[in-house]
Amino acid sequence: MNEHRPQRPAVTGLASMTFQSSDPAKALAYYRDVHGWEDHYLRTDAQGNLTNAFVKVNARQWVELRPETAPQTDRLIQFAFEVADAEAMRLYLADRGWKVPASVSMSLLGNLGFLVNDPDGHLVEFIQLSPKGWPSRTRGEPAGLKPLSTTLMHLGFSVYSLDASLKFYRDLLECREFWRGSSDEKTLAWVQMKLPEDENYIELMLYDQPPTLEWLGVLNHFGLEVFSMSETMEEASRRMGPRPYPREVGYSIGKCRHRLANVYDPDGTRAEFMERKTFDGSVTPSSPLPAPH
Ligand SMILES: [Fe+2]
């Protein structure tokens, strides 16, 4: 290796996921009243219309909502990784032939970063958090509801070609694959990869046929760490009460042997509660099945 070539800076965490919302006020109420995330940072345009709503998960992680620009389309806009040095990551990716912008820039939140496209065309942001930026600058926690989770444990997104995706996430970002699984026992459905310098992970959500809008809401999702699934779902059900949030609340044990449960925002975007350990301490072997493409 040429020692003068730019080296990859540390990828230190999952930072955020950004979705379109057909009704941001309703979605914000869901994140506040069900998830218990009460700390919202709202941005408006000159006319006072909401442009961005940032929902704090913890001092380094958040979910962002933007008023939809394209009704009845994929809700995912982008997702972001925290890096130790955004400019170093930009130079590293450029050196390895990945298309990057000409410079890093300051985000609305006061953090340095830049956007690239991954092999599926997803917008991926690399963010260097600033102590003066949001959410780092926030202090303390709101006094209201206890959040059901304070950790984005994984980010999942749709992937057409596993090989193409691995060239970016494995070969360039150096994420470490630790599990792959199948839902139909014919082809792979999930490939999970830890960030190179963090225990949290990405979940490549493989699909065969073009996903419907409803299925995109399942594929493009975030995983939230909880410590007791039964207590979490009891509390989630109590908070949801008679509200018309779609789909049933319950939990199951996934093929990965973790207790998990899904809840959905008003647009059908999935949040997946999950315990970090498997329910019985044993690990399901990785599937040897082929990817759909
Ligand atoms: Fe997941």
C-alpha cells in the first residue's frame, strides 16, 4: 500500500436516517407520544413553513423528517454515518474512485459533512459532529415520557445487488459482515455488517422483485435497542392506546434469534425494537444461500 495515499478515517457510529413525511405534525406526535422522543429541532423557511424536523434519539443520533416532495414514493431520503474526520473521508473516497463533492460543507445542524450515492443510489452522508452542532450541544433530557429506546442500533435499507453493495460497504468503508439470513430459505434476505469502529450495524435488505411502497417502508427502517422487549411493547401498546397507528403491536423471535417487534410511523416507515443479545444466548448460523441478484 502506498503510504502517501489517503487512509480511511474512523467510522464511529450510525448518525441518522431521514424520511419524507406526508404529515410531519402527525409523525412528530408519533415519535413524541409513542417513542418518547420529545426533543425536536425544527427548521422553517422564510414563510414559516416547516422544512426539516430533527428528532433527537441521543446526543449523537437522530431521525429527521421532511415534508414530502413526492407523494406515494419511497419515504427514505438519506441516512448518515458519523466519522472522525469528514474531509479525510472525502479525500479517501475520492482517492478510491468514488464520486464525491468538491468540498465538505456545514449542515443545517452545524456539523461538517458531505453526501455521496451508494450503489443503490441511496444518499449517504458522512458527518463529523461538532460540539457546537446539534444534537451534541443539547444538554439534559426532557422531563416527560421515558424514551422506549435511546440507541439507533442498526440502519436497514433496500439493496438490489449484494455484490455491488459489498464493493462500497465492505471494500471501501470496511464494514465487517457478521450475519446473513433468509426469510424463504431460497435466497438471502438480510446481510448485517458492523461499522468498522463501532458495534452498531447496517442491514442490507435484499429484494428480488421491485418492492411496493408498503414493502419499501419495511425495508428502509431503523433498529432500536431495548433491554426488555416485553416491557417495551407493553409500554408501546399503552402509549398507542386507541390511536390509529397502523398495524398490530406484538413481538416475536426473529430468524436471527433476537426478540424483535415492529412499529410504524403514520407513513408506514418501520422502527424495529430489538434486544442486542439473542433470546437464548446461541447464534443462528449464517445462511449460505445465494443473494437474489
Ligand atoms: Fe432490521
